[in-house]
Amino acid sequence: MRQYLFLALAIVFEVAWAILLKYTEGFTRLWPTVATLVTYLAALYFLNLTVRTMPVGIAYAVWAGTGMVLIALLGVVILKQQLDLPAIIGLTLIVAGVLVLNLGSKTVTH
């Protein structure tokens, strides 16, 4: 069960660094750049802890897929970005894929 806590933390830090990346302005602003690098390293650290007990392909798929969806949603809320219908359909398919992996696959250890 700890693997899911580590995976959740990896996702949170992934989302944080991706949003913070916008504020670095091409890595020209010091503190947003430092925060981006720290959260990126934290994301990789917790992903590393996850793959010790979960297949790397599954862990990475859940990490990347969930992160993409959360980043897109936060982009709408925080950065005032818009999603068109194809983007919404694509994100919905990603969520469906993550659910199938976690609920239906015997590859994921529960």
C-alpha cells in the first residue's frame, strides 16, 4: 500500500514542477527555477520508491497519465488556459486507461 502513497507523492510533485515551469520564464527567474528543480527531483525520488514494488511500466503510465490530466485541469484553473473538445476527449481516454490499469490489470500489485 505504501507504493500508492509514494506514487501519489510523485504525481503531486510532478504536477507542481510542471506548473512552476511556467513561472521560470525560460529559467530566467531564480526562485521559480529552484522550486521547479526541487519539485522535479522530488517527483523522481518518489517515482523511484514506487518502482521498487510496482512494475515500472505500470507506475510510469499511472504517473504520467494522472499527471497530464491534473496539469491540464490546473492549467485551466490557474493559468486560464482553455481545452477544446479533442483535448477533453483525449484526457478522458487517459483517465479511462489509468482506471483500467488500476482496477482491471493483474499486473498492478495491490
